[in-house]
Amino acid sequence: MSKLTLVSHHLCPYVQRAAIALLEKGVPFERINIDLADKPDWFLQISPLGKVPLLRIEEEDGSQAVLFESSVICEYLEETQPGVALHPKDALTRARHRGWMEFGSSVLSDLWGYETAEDAAQLEAKRKALISKFATLEKVLTDGPYFAGNDFSLVDAVFAPVFRYFDLFETFGDGDIFEGLERVKRWRKALSERASVKAAVGEDYPQRLMEFLEKHNSILLRLPATA
């Protein structure tokens, strides 16, 4: 059996996707966290983009390979590892799921602007963009509990890290991004309760996220408290 090592960062939502997929598959793996502000030489030598996640694959014959990009890693795990299927069998449905995984990446792009906003105008612009994207999701979700109903999929692995951010953000006073989006809220709750989602980050995740916001002088930290 191949030895799998996930090269990671404590906060990265793309790493969380791969970690969730590995945990759902029940595949043993080692996880190595690096400091992206001080990337080690060995990491730069094997990461073409200088980003995480990486999946290092060591075969029994001693040969090694490294995969980069979270979607590629998740697809590889789906195709090569035993355990529950994380993609639909039907080709068209599977293609649709891949599209919504890309949609999840666009949500993360807006979320980056939201959490690093230093002024009210930028925050509001990204807030509106997020509300619009979640409203789009509301229209395609079923009664759940997951994106495709009863079966947990890679789309769920993509969005679980998205929703995790708001567990902290809502404590700052901006708690109505999901207002009126009942299916999205049920989906968010179901994902938060999933064992693989919980295990994809360390217990110090909230503290590390708070430190990240402080480092970026996020206006979220200066929102007026709500009653």
C-alpha cells in the first residue's frame, strides 16, 4: 500500500478538502503542517506553485510522486482509494458536481476579500457577493442533509471549510449572511456535525484564524457588537 503524506497549513481551506476526502475514505495518512510565511526549501523544491496542499505518494518500491492542487488530489483519491464513493456514478451528475466544486473556489475568493477587508466599503462589496452566491446555492440544494441528498460528496468536502469560517465571523456581529436561506443553513449544520469535517482542522483553528484576522487588520474585528 502506498504511504500518503498531506503537506498542509493549519488554516488552508483547500487543504481541508483533501483532509476530509482522506478521512472519508478511511485512508491512513501523515499530515505535515508548514509555515507559508517561511516556506522550507524542501517544500519549494516539490511544490510547483509554492502552495498547499501537496499529496506525497510513496510506493512500496521506493518511488515517489507529488500531486498539487486540491481538486486533483481529491480526484486521485476517489479513483485510487477504497472506501465510500465521493463522486456520483453517473457521468453527467459527476460533471455537475465538478462544476459546483469550482463554484466553491469562487466563494473562497470572495471570502478572502471579506475576511481581509480593511474598510467598510470592501467588506460590504464582498458581503453582497457572498450573499448572492449562497442564494444561488439555495436554489440547487435538495432537502439534504448534504449537497446531493443523503450521500456525502466532494462538493460537501469543498463547502465544509467555507462554512467553518462563519462559526467565528458570526461572533463579530455579522450574522445574517444566511438569512432566509433555510436549505443552506441546514446544509451548513449537517456539515459541521460530520466527523471528517471536525477532524480536518486542529483544536486551535479558531485561535489561529483570529490571529490571521489581526495580522491583516480585518475590519471584522471592529464591527459593532449586536444585541
